[in-house]
Amino acid sequence: MTAPRSPVGSQARAVAIVCMLVAGISGAASVSEAFALSDRWTRSAESLPRGTPTADLIARLAEANTRAMQPDRHARAALLLVLAVSLFFTFVSAGRVLRPAGLPREGIRRLLCGAAVVSAVLRTIDGAADAAFALRFARIASQLLPSGERPAADWVLAPTFTVGMSVFRTVLVAATLAIIAQYFRSARVKAWAALQDEAPH
């Protein structure tokens, strides 16, 4: 026999699904960005072909990207890997809200709160590093691309746009994780978890 479903339980499961989506997508993006900071990717970017206007444009943008990532490349790669691990724990904890597999709900709730807060903090720190990178990239790209060779939509290389997009992504992910952590800290979710743990299974 299982504990009866409640509106709080249904809501907690819906929030857990959102958490899994945010943590899963952000975790995959963190791993991808960490790989992009590796020496292998840098070497492959340096070997891009040239000779046509399009190829020259791509090669110069890749060069701007490589030069912009140099100042904090190794430190940011390490940060991204730690963030990916934290997001993995957040993802798994949210999954256990849906399928506890015999684990106590209160323990799952606490783990999810902690993992989500840590992930939000790390994502905010990485967001600051990403904003600094975006600013360097925009500046270097403007130096490497003469006005006559810039793409038609050269506004995407403007510092305001690149930094703005970085801040938007950071706020979107970090704020969502912080709100999720606060939700699972609420008194009603605590009461629901306690009721689930006390109910016969």
C-alpha cells in the first residue's frame, strides 16, 4: 500500500521534471564548453582552411574565439567540470523525487536542495567568466575583421549583445535552480516528504 497522492506531491514531481531538464541541458552544455577549451579543439581551430571569403571569416572568428579564451582557459575548464558534476547530482536527485527507489524522501529533498544551490552558485561564477570571455571575443573579433569583411549581421559581435546573451543565459539557469531549491525548502514540501516517509509501503 502506498501513500495517497496529494496536490503538493504532484507539484513537486512537476518541479522535479523541470529541474531535470534544466540540469540535464546545462550539464551537457558545461561538458561541451569544457571540451571546447581543450588543446585539441584549439589545434583543430587553427587548422581551418582559408582562401575564400566565407572560409576566411570562419577562420578569423575561430582565431578570435581561441585568443579570447586564453587568459582563463584552464581555470574555466576546471570550473565547468565541477559545475557539470554538481548538475549531475542535481539531475539524479530530481529523478529520485519521481522514483525514490526506497530512499527516504526527506534525504532526497535535502540532497536536491543542496545540489541545486551549489549548481546555482557555480553557474553564476561561470556566468561571470563567460561574460568576460564574451567581452574579449567581441573586442578581438572587431580587430581581426575589417569593416568591409564583417558579416551582414555584425551586431551579433557587439559587446552589448554578446555580454547581454551571456548574462541572460546565466540568470535563466541560476535563477531557475535557486527557485527550485527554495521550493523544496518550503514547509509544505517538508511536510509532504515526512508524510511520504511515514506512510506504509
